Amino acid sequence: MELLDYLIYFEAFSFLFFGFSCLATEYMRLEFIRYGLAKQREFTGIVQLLCSLGLFVGAIANINWLVFLAASGLFFVMLAGFIVRLKIRDGFGKSFPALFYTLLSLYIAYNFYDYL
């Protein structure tokens, strides 16, 4: 396996956890209220889980366009998350994970763009 494969699995496992956390934990329910996005929490969790599944299936079955679509979906979710963090004036420490996953998703999508 190459570095890109490890990054795909890292992101897929991360968003499997984040998606379930978004749907099931009190902490994330309160965070989405703090963001002013309480109504979007379940949708966000479902999108995260679907994109995680897309990364897993795409990587395992070598369906490159699926990896591209899943990574692109996560890019937009995390870009929105990063913008929300800036809007509510969270510090760098709280905003950095959103920026990290935004850039990771962009990197993965960029590397699979040619497979469309």
C-alpha cells in the first residue's frame, strides 16, 4: 500500500467515528447548537457516514470515481465546518481539525480527479 491508500483509510475510519458521533452523542448535539446549526446535525452525520462508506468501498473495490466523490463530499462538509468555526470565532486549536480534514479531503479528491 502507498501513502495515499493509508490516508484514504485514515479519513474513512475518522469519518465513520465522526458520523456516528454526530448522530449519537450529546456532546455533538450541544456543539451543533453552539454552531447555530442544530437542524443540520443529523444530515451532517449521515453525509459523513455515506462518504466514509464511499471511501472504504471505493478503496477496497478499486472504484476510483467513488473515492473521488466521497472525498469531494467530505471536502465540502469540512470546508463548511471550518468556515463555521471561523464565524463563531473558535481559536486555532478548535479550528485546526476542520482545516486538516478539509485539506486531506482535497488532497485525496485531487489525486482521484483523473478517474472521472
